[in-house]
Amino acid sequence: MTRASSMFDLISDQDEDRPYFETGGIGRSHEFYTGEEQFRREMSRIYGRRWLPVDHVSRLKEKGAYSTLNIGSGSILLIHGDNGIQGYHNYCRHRGYKLVEEATGKRQSLVCLYHCWVYDRNGKLKSLNGTYMDHFFDKEKNGLLPVRTEVRFGVVFVALSDDAPDLDESLGEFGAFAEVYDLAELECVEAKDYPVASNWKLVAHNVNESLHFPTAHKDLHRITDFDDAGTYDLEGDIVGAWQSIRTGYNSVSMSGRSPRTPMPNVPEGDLQKINWITILPNLLFGFTADYVMMQWVWPESPGTCFVRHFWLFHPTETAKSDFSHEDVFALWDKANYEDWEMCERTHRGLSNPLWVPGQLSYDEEVMAQIDAWVARETAEGAEAEAGTADAQAGESTEPAEASADSEASADSEASAAEGGGKAAGAGKAER
């Protein structure tokens, strides 16, 4: 592909005069982050309905390679079968026993340890191992239950609903970033899960702003410039920002220096940048010239979640005998623990019903975009649009805080349009 001078050449024109915040810059309510009803709606209308990015193809290259993931109260098994990567509900069809506990591995047969039912890598039931069934039992109809599965740009997506929005439309301009950073070709060299005692949206906030770098991340702040940064205005269900790497460094790592060759299609103007791009609701990419990181946040309850972090490198680099990613891993593993402490303390603070939402700075535009998207997906009318079971049951369609958030948005929309500063578009340093 032709090498662009900047990512701004490959995406839509950036509106430098757009208002920043739907709420006029005020954060959202206590219930929006801690409420049981809000959480239930998020799990139903977002995680239960939309296409969700769940893995990278490099972890599932060989037939029989698998990975597992818990989503809400369910578990998904991804396995490379004869027709490519396919997702299944991770339980035995006999009595519901969870089939695979390991996070990753390789198997050609999947054996339920309860009554020894055996499935092949294509999800078909191979053997009942002596379990007696009458003549009405059809083995062909008792394979693993499939989950809708698609692959885009090397990312594996699943949908737990038949009416998920169009995946390609949702991805919008994400492909522009995925292609120049060769995302589909990269190799995941390390993965790590972290438990976090906070609402998942607070983690999504944290990893999408660098305002806290000077106080919380001394190592990151030494290498990256939180003040030379900007926010993208992207098409699709994605949000993003860019941030510069300081002069004298060429890699976001503990040393700040890397012998790795930059990926060949990264625009010249982005060689000294991190492009922070999030596929909503929950997958952040840190695109750098010499590696890419993927960081998911998966909700478990209103006050708990877990974060899954991948580090990916170009195969021309991983094939070298002296390849090492330890310098990169050391930086981010340390930064992650610093982040989780901040998220947990923030969650404890806003769990107080007397907490009042504060004013957001222009540097926090992306977190406001994330909250606005979640609010739209879970607001009144979204349920009827999605055709969910809740709407069929005639339940109330608005979480307790939605009205307050909507009113705040309506009251402040005019002031936001008048006084919401400049967007950090092409070449802009401010956010």
C-alpha cells in the first residue's frame, strides 16, 4: 500500500469546531457507574446484543487451537476447526457442565469431565461413552451450540444475538488504522489478565486519557508527552486519540528505545506517535510504530471487571534470534497496576450516593464520548429498537439516572455548542 504522510490523510476530515461534550462537560451520575439496573441494561443491550471483539487470530492459528472467555454469566469457547475459527457456548449439551476451563490451549477433541461426552474441533458430538439414550435422541442435533463469529483485520468477533448491528458499519474507520499497522499479520507474544475492583467504564475512561500520566505514570510520562496530543472524530462505533513520543525516544517501553524496525506502512507523521483507538464498548488499541497492544475490559458486576492485555509484534521481528519484548512488557505491566489502583479508588469515591459529577477537561473528551455512547445504547427507546426480551416483557425502559443525564445534556447542549473548545484535529496539539 502507498505510505501516507499521516493518519489524517487516511481518515475523514476532522471537524475542529465541533462541541466537545453532550453534557456540557459535566460527568455522569453515581447510578450510571454503580447502579444495578444500569449494569443490567449494559449487559443486555450492549454485551448481549452487539458484536464483541474477543481475540486475535495469532492465538488461534493451528487447527485445534482454542481460547476461552467469560462474558457476563456465560462462557465462550473459540476453536480453530476445519472451516476456520468458530465460537461456541462453552458448556456440555448433556447437563451444562463447563467444558473447558483453561484460558488457551490446543485440542482435537473436547471431553466433558462429568459424563465423558466427547466433541470434535468442529463442535460435533462424537461419543456419549455409554450414556444410554432412547431412540429419539439425535446425536447430530446435540453438538456444541455455535455463537455467531466473524474475523476482521485479524480480530475475532462474536455476537450473542441474531440482531446485532452490522459489524462493518460499526467498525467505521477502524480499518484505516488496522491496515497501516499490519494488525492481521502481527503475533501475540504475551497475554495477561488482571482483576480490577471497579466499574468497567472507569477502566475504559482511564485507558483513554493521558491527563493522569504526570502524576500516576512516571515512566510513561518520561517517554510520552500528554500535552502534545489530540482527539480524533471517527466514523463508526469507535473513538480515539493520538499522543506524541518525546524527542530522543522511539518506543513506548521502559528504556524508551528499541532496535525494532518500524512497521513498513506506518505513516511518517505517526512514527513518533501512539494512536489510541477503542472499538466500543471495550477494546483499546495502542498503535505504535514498533508494536501494538490490545487491552480489553470485561464487566463482571457493577463494581468488578477484568482486563485482558495482549502485546503484538511484527513477525519479521519475532523471528529474529535476539527478539525480546521484556522492555515493553515491563513498562505496561507496571503502568497497569498503577491504573487499577486509580480505578478502584475512583470507584470507591463515586460509590457514595452523595457524590456529585464534576467538570471534565478538554483532555477527557474520549471518556465523555464513551459515556455518551453507552448512555445512548441503554437509554429509553434503545430497548424497543433492539427488540430485547425486556421490551417484550413490558419492563421499564429507562435506568434511574438516564432522565437526569438526558436533562443535563439538554440543558447544557446550547452552552456546549457555544463554548465547547476546538477539537484536536489534523495537526492540532491541544485536545
